[in-house]
Amino acid sequence: MQWSHTEHGCAIAEFDDLYGQRCSIQRSSVAGTDALWLGVDVDFRGTAVNKRMHLNRAQVQELVVHLQHFVGTGLLPGEEPK
């Protein structure tokens, strides 16, 4: 990922998913809370459509636990190897 900044000074990185769909992770500029945007960047007939998740730090912390489990095992919590 290559990091840059939005016109509001928020860090942003773009990447492609397994289907070649353009995605991004971006620090949010929402006032009063630490948050980020994460997900697919959609272009519908030349207009950007927001299909990204807007997550606060507590939500990211909960998600990270599950993502780390997947990185370590290839499974989600509660799944049994096949």
C-alpha cells in the first residue's frame, strides 16, 4: 500500500481486493472521535458512491481480533479445519 493524504490532511491508502476492485483505508475527519473509513470504492456512472464502513476505535479493536485469528489460522473464530 502506498500512503498519501486527502485534501483535508487525512492519511489514505488504496489497494485492490482479490477481484481487482479498488478499495481504501482512510482516517476520518469526523470531529470529536477517532474513526476510519474502510472498504470498496465504488464508481456508479461516473459518481463516487460511499460503500465503505465508518468505524470508531472500539469497532476496529473488535475487528482486529478476528482478523488476527484469520491471519494466524486461515479460519474465523469458531470454525473448524476441514
